[in-house]
Amino acid sequence: MNRRLREKPWYNNAIALCIAVVLYVLLTHWGGFWESVRTFFRYFSPVILGAIIAYVVNPLSGLYGRTLFRWIKKEKARVLLSNLLAFLTVILFLVFLLLMLIPQLIESVATFAGNLDGYVASLQTMLDSLGVSAKELGLDRFISSSEALIETVTEFVKQNLSKILSTSVGVGKGAVQFLISFLLSIYLLADKNRLKKGGQRFLTASLGGAKYEKVAKVLRRSHSILNRYIVFNLLDSLIVGGANAIFMVIVGMPYVGLVSFVVAIANLIPTFGPVIGALIGGFVLLMVNPWHALAFLIFTVVLQGIDGYLLKPKLFGDSLGVSGLWILVGVIVGGRAFGVVGILLAIPGVAILDFLYREYFLPWLETRDKE
């Protein structure tokens, strides 16, 4: 019956008309549609974030299950112990980062405040050597003294106290939401197998056996791409951050933990991440020793070259091989549409779209032309 219906001369025109109507409604009511989507995500954000955390922790849990607890015959006990150890590892890692980063962050701010007069004098000397007046650049108040800058900061805090308080409340709410999401992720990961079987049953009942196999194949391939990207991207960032820390320790640079953490986190961002990490790390070191900042920047260029041409190809192989142009387009579009999350997931998103285009959409077009 469906085949006969598709062979009707009006069928393709009807489908095209329906698609055009849907696009017209979406475009003319885009504001309301997007607000509805944002409202949905706002209400379900703890659940969505919990699912993301569980998805990220799942490979570590699976690794523990295949190695440390492979001797346990009961699957439920093995999964339970693997999940507990995986989440305990993540918690200990986060605590270690906080204990390492917060003191160094406070120390760097104190160093900047203590050396502010020296920075001001150096800036004044540089402007004088260039023959540029600080007043022309609007920096005369800053150049006068560090006390003037402190007064400016104090005035800014007084005038924007309500905004600062609301921001602090927002940060507190975000921390509580993250805690709730983290607890939800524990339950989601523990119930992973039952949820997976329920999803398979629903798709089979909805699509039928043949169509379910096609959809399941796409989902498995997409999961493989996304999972491989997350695991190896985290591993790559850990290696880059560790190499940066070793270099800084050998040279005797300060703020090893803070700068290396910034470099590792920035390395997660495709295309622009290494540049951001280099600028932030260089600025932090510039406050203490300009020669350290220069050595850090030179080492970063070398390290990113090794990472881009040797390390990443070894880790990712050809499974995520997409052109640099499409990655750049994905980063820009993903960042504008979904913010930081869109930037981080630009590469696997483009890889999944490329896989769907090459293996499904393009063959469908070629088959249709032959018919």
C-alpha cells in the first residue's frame, strides 16, 4: 500500500508542500518556537546535564569493569562497583583540582595587585618610548597610580552591587543544580541497561523490525563517533596539560597547576582553544617574569605542533576525519546556536553529519536518480 501511494503522481508534490508549510510556520514563529525550546531545556536541564555526566563517566566505568572487576561473575555487582569507583575517581579528581587551583589563583591575584605599580611604570615607559600620550589613549587615570585603579574598582563595585549579588546567587544556583545533576547521573548510569532495553523496545514497536535495524545502526555509529571523540579528546588534553606541567617544573616557572589546567581545558576547544590557553597562560606568567612568558609561548607552539601532527592522528585515527573547513564552520555555527557546548561538540557533530551524508543521503539521491 505504501509503495502504491508513493507511485502516485501527486505524492512528491504533497510531501514538498507539507515540508514547505512546516518551514513557513517555523520561520514566521521562530521566536515563539525557540522560546519553547529554551523553556523545555530550562525545566529539564538538571536531567539533561545528569545524562551528559553519566555518558561521560560511562567509558571510565566500562574500563574498570573490563579490568579491575572482570573477576566478578555477577554482572550487577560488577557494574555497581565499576560505577562507584568511576564516580569516586571523578570526585577525587575535582577535589584535587580545587585544592590545587584555588590557592594558586589567589596567589596570582595577590601578585598582580602587589606588582601593579611596577606594571604601571613599565606601561608609562613603553608609551613614552613610542611617543604616545596616555591621555590620548584614555589611560591617564590608570597610569597615574595603582590607587586610582583601586578607587575605580571600588566605585564599580558600589555601583553594580545588585548585579554582583544576583550573579553570586546565580552561581550558587548553578552549583546546586550541578550537584543535583551529579546525583541524577549516578542513578542514570546504574539504570543504564534497563533504560537501553526500554529504548530498544520502544523503537522496535514504533518503527518495526526492518526500520529499527537501520535506525539502530545509525545510533550505534553516532555513539561510537561521539564516545571515541570524548574519551580521546579528554586523554589528549590530559597529555598536553601534563607535558606543559613537566616543562614548567623543569624551567622553574610559577603557577604550574593553574597554567597547566588552563592549557588542558582550552585544548578541549577545537581550532581556537590552544590560542586561548596560550594567551591566558602567557599573561599569568607575564605578571611574574616576561622571560618565562616568552619561553612558555615558544613551548606551546612546539607542543601544539606535536599534538596536531602526531598525537591527535594516533588517538583519533581516521574515524573523525573531516576537513578543517567544515570543522571551522561547525565551531562557528555550534557556538552561535548552543554556546560553549556547541563549540565542544562541533567536531563529532560534523563527523556524524558527514557520515549520514556519505552513507545514507548521497546513496539515496543516487538511487532516486536511477529510478
